Amino acid sequence: MSDRGLRVVDLEHVDIAKDFMSAPAAALNMCCYGAAVYDGERCTCWESVVEPEPTQDVQEGPMPVNAQRCGDCAYRRDSPERQLRDGDGMPYVPGGVFLCHVGMPKVVRIEHPCGETRDVPPGVENDDYRPVERGYRAWQADGRPAVVCAGWAADHRAYLERGNA
Ligand SMILES: [Zn+2]
């Protein structure tokens, strides 16, 4: 399957609203304008820490389709994503492609320049993937092309077979 023309839709960068986090006590509300003006409540100094560190030396070649759905594939019947949808299937968006999260770099914590770290907030901790992206393509942390989700690929084949090629 060619990945040309498909837009990556799965890579939502979940904004954890770092701009509205409180400043560390050690910063004495003097680390930035937001902390100073809003009594420490709107510190803008926090940075996302992404692991594994994605290499920029990415490999050529198409994004392969996964042979099988991964262990915690969103397309599995009992996935948290489908539970949120009352068990309904994942939405199929023509022109989009859903990528497997396995091997993708993601935000694992947030760090303040003063040295304090905080956990990614619950509900976001497994969602904020930050792969290298260029155009319509994305890569795993080790530089291999991202892998197209097998569940999405099945929906895509069904869509094409319905005469929507
Ligand atoms: Zn600050």
C-alpha cells in the first residue's frame, strides 16, 4: 500500500497546558513573567521530556503495514479508546492514516529549568507521541519508518472495496 496522499491523523500532540502549571517553590515565582504576574500559577518554563530520544537520521522507505494489531491496539474490541466510544469501532477518516504507537517517542515527564520534574498528568501519560514527522510521514524513535496500524488498514481495505478507491 502506498502511503502517498495519506495524512497522519493519529499523532495528536496532546497539549497538557504547561502554560498553566504552577511554578516550583524553588523558583520563588521569579522564573518567568507568568509566574511573577499570576502568583506562581502560570509558569511558562516547563518543557516536555521525550523518550526515547528520536533520532533525526531517519530511514528511507515506505511506512509498512503491521501484520497484526499490536497488544494494546486502539482497534481491539476491549481497547480504552473503544470503551470511550461505548464499544463502537474506531472512526475511519478518508485521507488519513492511523499509525501504531509501538516504538514511537512520547512525552514521559515535564521538567522545569530549576531541576524540578513532574509526571505527565493522568489521562495524557500514554497519548502524547512526538515522532519525527516530515510531510505525510512519521518515524519511530530509532529511525525506522512508522508502522501503519493493522486495524486501521483493515478498515481502509473495506473502504476501498466499497468502491471508494
Ligand atoms: Zn516559570
